[in-house]
Amino acid sequence: MTEPRRSRNPFKLLLLGSLEREVMTLVSQTGGGTVRDICSSLSRPLAYTTVMTTLDRLFKKDLLVRQKDGRCFRYAPRSAVSVDPGKAFSSSDRLSNTPPIPLVSYLLDAVGTYDEALLQELEKTIAARRRQFEREGKL
Amino acid sequence: MIATYSVRLLILCCASFFLIHFALGLLSLNLFPRFSRTFASMPPQWASRISISLRLGPACLSTLAVLCLCLPSYLRYEGNLATEEVGWPSLVLAGIGLLICLLALVRAASAVAKSSALSRSVRAAKDPDYWYLTRDDKAVPSIALVGLLEPKVVVSPRVLQELTLEQFQATLDHESAHRYSNDNLKRLFILLAPDLFPFVRSFRRMEDHWNRYSELSADDFATRGQPDRSIALAEALIKLAKFERRQSPPPLVSGLFTASASLTLRVERLLRLKTPTQPSPRLQLLLWSGPCLLLLSCALLLPHPHFVEGVYHLLEAFLH
């Protein structure tokens, strides 16, 4: 089932970074897929987690829809949105409605927005790297 | 007579501040992309230093210019002419200048008030140690640095249950890095620095970069390039991210940049164990020579009476 829309700021539709534009163009051309599908279709090698984060960001900006497919998500372009990624603004600092920076330093920023799948993927990566370090005698 | 003299002085100072700040702000915004392209190849500490210098530079230099040039030249050469008129363009610019400064002050005062309230609510007593456990689990996130002048690391009891000793030490070291570099105080200065126009956060990208690179710098401090510390900090980040997402958002937290991107970037960086390189000597020379040249030129020009008089005539022309 498609998840409900999250983003309420219409300006976010126009504020795309270069990687977001690239991924958005690819999803529009191929019709979408899982993170791994999109990773393999990209012209340059990018980390799985980077593509996952980018897709998640595009979903939160309401440019993509996603459906649960087993343990991962399948992303697809939102047909109702007619944003040309090539014409989208690249600078995200022009419009801002965020509150000021707090005077408190946190270990993690903006709690409550982490994706379960992303955390699982990062956990696996850390465990693999720990095993590698143990094999190499670094730990 | 004194009142009109003072009002004219205020208008002149505010309008000059706005114009100088606008010009320097545009310069800073133009320079920033050139610097930010080199950020990936330099230590995060340097990247955060450059970001905050470019963010605070326009405000500091404009304030200095008003205090060292506009104010002395006006006080020295302006007679008490009550009939002197002020042109409407300078009035408008003074209004905008005053508004951006007032907004920055209100923003900073509000943040200080919130920070003090938070600090009072979580601090049980005067504690000589640099960290302490909070009684209220919901008041702050699991682990945070609270306070401006004598910041302390506030730890939720849940953290001690969730993290191993190694992971806990890594997180404490991370927060200690923020403490040593006075990051909370820097946040206050960022809030105090006005924007180019009222209600438009023109320097947000620099603030985001400073925030991101100060986190990476703190990560570097906590891990010191050692694999065991890197793995421990990465594990702690994931554990706390899982733990905190079930809580309601704490006060004063703002989404300055996508949390997932930040977390991914930090974890991937910790696992790479890449030793950061020093910036090129050319860049270091450029970074140090800029402020030195500016100070030198100020020291040479300011005592010169013709220069101050020249500034006065320029301001007079602008005022009318």
C-alpha cells in the first residue's frame, strides 16, 4: 500500500540537488524500482545507502511514491507531479522557513526522521566492517 | 538639537551597516561555493572554520567599519546643525539595517532563553564533572551538550542501558569535542549575525555546512583515527538513532539538513577510516593572509585624518 504524503512545503518540489536530479530523471525514465535496481542503473558507482537516502528524500519531497516490497521499498514517480528535474533549482538555501539553530549540540540531528530500512542497512554495513577489522587484527 | 543629532547618527550607522553588510554578504556568498568545493579534501575542522568565518565575517566587518569609521568621522566632523535633512533612500536603508539587526537579536535572545530553560530543567545540581545523568528522559535527546559558557554533556539513563562502555566513551568524546570547540557559543554568534534581508535566511547553506563539518570534526576527535573507536561510535549512532526515533522531538531541535543524509555520511566516513589531509599550503596562506592584510590596512589607514575626513564627506553625500 502506498504510504501517505508527508511533505507539506510545495517549494521543496523545486529544491533539488544534483544527485536528486539525476536519480529523479532515472526513475522517471525507467519507471522506478528498488534501491538496488536504481543503484545498478546509475551511470556512476554510488553507495547503496547514498542512493537509498536520496530516494527517501525524494519521497519526502513528494516527488516519488513507494510501496513495501518484502523488506525493501519499491519507488516510482508520482504521476501527478510534473516537475522537470532539469529545470529544478539546485540551491537549497534560497527559501527557508526553518527555526533558528538551537544553542544545544546533539549527537544526532532531527530525531524522529530516520528510516528503518536505512538504519538496518547501516547496521549491516557496520557489522561487516567490524568482522573485516577483526579478521585483519585491527580490533 | 541633541536628539536630531543622535537620530541622524543612528540613521547613518544603520544605513552604513546595511550597505557594508550587504556588499560583504554578497562577496561571502560568492566566495563560499569556491571554498565548499575543496571541503571534501580538507580536515572537517578547517571546513567548519571556513564556513563560520564566511558566515560571521560580513557582520563582524560591518560592525567594525561602523564603529571605527562611520562613528568617529561623524562625531569629529559633524556640526550640530538641527536643520540638516536626511534623504529618504538613507532612511529606507537605515530601516532595513535596523530591522535585520533587531531580528537577529530577537532570534538570539529567544534561543538563549530556551537554552537556559532547558539547562535549568535538566541540571540537577552544580556538578564538577563535565557530564551528568539527567532525571528526565524526555527533556533532552539521549545525549546532548547543554549550556553556553560552561556547557555540560547531559546523558539520559537509557543511554547507559543501551550502549556498551566503549560506545558510551566514544559518544562522550564526541560531545567533549563540541565542548572544547565552544560550538554552542558559535551557534549563538551565528544567530546574532544578521541576514542580508529581513525574514530571508540568506546564509543558511553556510550554517548547514558549519553544522555538518563541526559534527564530522567532533567524530574525528572522538575516534582519533582508531578502528575500534570508529566502529564503537558508528554503532552508538545507529543505536541512538533507533532509540531516539521513538521519542517525541526535543525542544530547540531544528532540521537544518536531512537527518538521514547526515547519519549516512557520518557512518560511512567512520567506517572508511580515512585520515584527513591538511589543506594545501596555498589555501592556508590565502586563509591567513586575508584577515592579516585587512588588519594591517586598518591600522595604517585609521590614524590618517584625511582618510577619516574622506569617509565623513562620503557619508554626508550619502545621508543627503
